[in-house]
Amino acid sequence: METRLDDLPVVVIGAGPVGLAAAAHLRERALPFTVLEAGDGPAAAVRQWGHVRLFSPWRYDIDAAGRWLLTEAGWVEPDLEVLPTGGQLAADYLRPLADLPALKPHIRYGARVVAVTRQGLDRVRTAGRESTPFLVRLADSTDLLARAVIDASGTWGTPNVLGGAGIPAHGEPAAGRYVDHALPDVLGVDRYRYAGKRTLVVGAGHSAATTLLALAELAEQEPGTGVLWAIRSTSPTRTYGGEAADALPARGALGSRLRAHVESGAVELLPAFAVHAITPAPDGGAQVSDGTRTVTVDRIVAATGFRPDHGFVAELRLDLDPVLGSTRALAPLIDPNEHSCGTVPPHGVDELAHPEPGFYAIGVKSYGRAPTFLLATGYEQARSVVAALAGDWTAARDVQLDLPETGVRDSSQPVDSDRIEDGGGCCG
């Protein structure tokens, strides 16, 4: 018997904030769905940076459909003006949402997606494509069929390299023992790695700033702790952001505090420093060079941003922007050379559509390598896409966003891409 698309579920890849928002909207629209999450629970990536406080208060961090489902179950929402940590976002909102009877039976953990294609068709075949189910293959060789696929898998697992030219620096592949992922818990469980050590943070985004501030605080507590900051641009103005002019005070304060540490010398700034080579130092640690200058450090924090993994959807027909890796239609709306988080225009299903009918990437992955993502944007993407899948095109195209402005933007400076997975993003 031929499988009818309408009899199949929508598969959502990822149980982070935006993936769970998509699930909540699918439940609200009475569309069958299955959420596939590679981790052992909801918000696996968010929990890895659980010690970090978001810039945005709870009012920007809760999806409307998720709020409705939780409220119906007796959930009491937190103070909407409080800034949650990633851990609080996961424990107080995402875990309760994922555990609701309306969603929990439809979420599979430990389910890593390794390929998405059309059943019996590669991307060259055209005839019958639109009416053919998607085939979603898991790492355990399970195959699932779907009427549509929403990829909310994020980018946390695919960080950018340290090399300033977009490829690994000389010696980078062998330098793993010196290099840490973005947003280490400097003042908590990872303190022993940095106390009394000399650390180089590479990157010019908010996660770099967050780590630099933590290291500066550690240096006040632990003698011998040194903090260096390497950026590819000639000025840190973009990282400082709007400061007092920022609509999110916590985000503005981040830039102001970092500026103060640089001006006081607590953080040593290395401008126009694009990492060219990493080599072991004779007395331990690593020597990091831009081809002209060389610094010797004990640790390196790679806060150079993330990029999307499109490999597992290579057999789908995608129209990707050659620069950002977002859809071609979305790219000019999120271009970090022109936009901050708060100036991204409202967008939805039309800007997220690919030539492959029924496939959408949403959340931070939809932005490709642009660091301008905000959680509220991802929630509106989820709402719009699900409305379209339900056939409600009026609602799908009625896209509205109320985003906080970043403040001052210096468009004369080149962009150092930097962000974290759904929810932390450029703006939290």
C-alpha cells in the first residue's frame, strides 16, 4: 500500500528551545510529530553552557505555544523581567515543556540523525518528488518516514576553527590539549584549568566577552592569572556594542565592563591578530602566532563562532547563500555586516523555504554563520513554518517580531562570527 504523506508525522530534529517550540506549535495545530534528539534529554546543548546568564529576560525566552501548554498543566511562569541562566532555561522551562504528556511520548532521546533524503530518490531525481515521503536515517540504522522535516539541530557541535582565514591554523589539529570550546565554566567546574594560568581568548562576539569577564574576575582572585584577547579586527568597538544605549541592559553592561578591563590592562588586547600558527612552547603551553607577533599561553579558548552542518541533508535540494549558509532569501536580512540581533527584520516560512518542499531549517541553524540570532526570532520561525504545514498561509505569513535593539553598530569594522546554540546566541 502506498504511504500517504498526510498519514506521516512531521519530524523535528533537535529538542532545544526552538525544536520544542516547533513541537508545541505542531501539537497546537493537531499535526502528528516526532522529535529526534541526539542528547540524553531536552536542551542538551543549552545545558552545556548552563552557567551562563542570558542577556534577555524571560519574556523573550518563552514561546507562546509552549507557554499555553505549560499553563494549562498548572505551570507558573517565572518573573518575566529576570535574566535566566542557561541552566534555569533548561530546568525551569524546557524540561517541564518536554515532559508534558502532550509532547513527551513524541520525543526520542539518543536519536542522532545521520541522513535525510526522499524515500527511494536522490536529489537528482525530480519526478514524484513532492509526493514522496522524507526518509530520516538514525545512527542506529533506524529509518523513519516523514511528511515534512524541521531541522532545529543548532550549530553547537560544529564550531569554527581558530585559524583566521577560516581554515585550521598551522598546528591547530594537534593543539587540542591547549584549546577549550567556547564558554568554559571559568569560575566553576573548569576553574582549575585557568587559575594561575595565562589564557588567550580568540573571538569578538558575546561568548568571547563573557569568558573574558570571567577570566578577569578569576585574575582578581588567583595571582598569576593572565588574560589575553585576540580579535581579527583593528578595534573592539563591535564587541563593546551599544553599552548604555542597548535595549537589553545586561548586554550593554557586558560591553561596558569589558571596555573597562581592557582600558585598565586587566585584559591585554591583541587587535588585528588572525591566528596563523599554534606550536608547543619549549617550557610548556603553546605559542600562538599571527605570522608577525607571537604570544605564549597555557590555555586557548576558541570563541570563534559556529557553522551549520548541512552534510546530513546533502541529498536534499537546498538553496544556500554562498557566504552565510542560510537560505538565499534570508541572508540579506541577517547579514552581520548590516544587522545586529535587534535589527533583523521579521521573517518566516517564505524566507526559510528551500527548493525541497517540506524541509525547513529553523533556529540558529537557519542563520548559518551569522551571529545575529535571538531566541524570539526562532520561536516566530517555528510558529510560521508550522502554520504553513497546517495549510494556514495567512497565519504563516503574518510574521511579527518585537526585538530589543543592540544600540550602536559600527558597520566599518569586519565581523568576527561568534555565537552559541539556540538560546544563547548573539543576544540570548
